[in-house]
Amino acid sequence: GAGVSQSPSNKVTEKGKDVELRCDPISGHTALYWYRQSLGQGLEFLIYFQGNSAPDKSGLPSDRFSAERTGGSVSTLTIQRTQQEDSAVYLCASSLNEGNTEAFFGQGTRLTVV
Amino acid sequence: GQNIDQPTEMTATEGAIVQINCTYQTSGFNGLFWYQQHAGEAPTFLSYNVLDGLEEKGRFSSFLSRSKGYSYLLLKELQMKDSASYLCAAINDYKLSFGAGTTVTVRA
């Protein structure tokens, strides 16, 4: 696609429910990143994919968080048993390859846990 | 790990110049990015430095000193639309890590 696409743009969920956030990177981009941004805060690194593999999962906050990427393209971030502190904007970015190339960001998914 | 520091806020007058400093401590450093983020929007790429020195791009310039672990973003001829958060980010092999961002407010 022309840019990084994320869906849904907004998600309100009840505490304890599971949510899935989707990221569709720019076609041909092998590197994909997930970040979390709380209100007024910087970008917190969650996970990185190179192709379908995730060499670095160190940023995932807890075992309630998981992510996968299939076909070297679409990625899904899943949060199980959501908590109020999970409320944030979840941003996805992709770049042509790992390392020294510009990362393009999607518009993010604003998650609100009530 | 990576530690990236930048000031929280800066205020400047329309038409003036502002310099946003960023210091980083990281292993396997490969390069330094600057991104701009307007409130409620996604970050957008401004500049990338891999070698020491100054990269100029219109009203925006970015400088890097690898030996000092230091970078700055220089915004010249400030316009009201430049009011935004400016994010410094260091890349380490593959991991792109961001500072907390500097909120720049441009006043008339």
C-alpha cells in the first residue's frame, strides 16, 4: 500500500477482554516495529520483526502481550486480559530493511480500556 | 541498552532559531534519526545522520558527533506550524529507540 495502515483507529474495550491490533506495512518493507505511546510520553519500543521472525521481544510489557507477522507482511499485536494501564496509542512502523533506513509510521490505534 | 536524553520543552518566537540537543548512550550505534510529531498524529521523518557533521535540509539541520554521543536539531526561521514534539531516535543494528521528545512551542 501507499503507507502504513493500522486498524482499528480507535478501540474501546472492557477490562479483561482481549484485543487485536492490526498493522499493514508498506509493500516490500521487511522491517516492522510496534511502539506504545501514552499521553504526553515518548515512544516505548515493544517488538521488532525482520520478515516473519522477531529477534527482539524484550519490550513486550508482560506475557499478556504477543505479536505475530505472517507472509512477511501484516502483523497483529494481541493484548490478552486488558488492563487500564494498557490504554495508549499503539503505533506501527515499517522500513525497507533493518538498520539505517527511514521508518514510516502508521496513524496508530488508540486503545482505551474502561 | 540505550539511553536517550533530550529536553522536555522549549519555547521560541516566530522567525527565531531553536536548537534541540540530544545525548545518547548505546551499544552498537549505527545512526541518529529526528522525527516530528504533531499532537494526535504519527511521527514523520525529518533527518538521519550516520557520519559526524551537519546535514542541512531547508530550514532544518541536524548535527551528529559520534565520539561525544551527541546530536542536535536546528530549526531556523521558525513558523507557527513548527510547534510540535521533536523526537530523537538512535538505531542500534535494528532497534530504533526513541527519546521522550521535546515539545517546541512557537509564539507570535
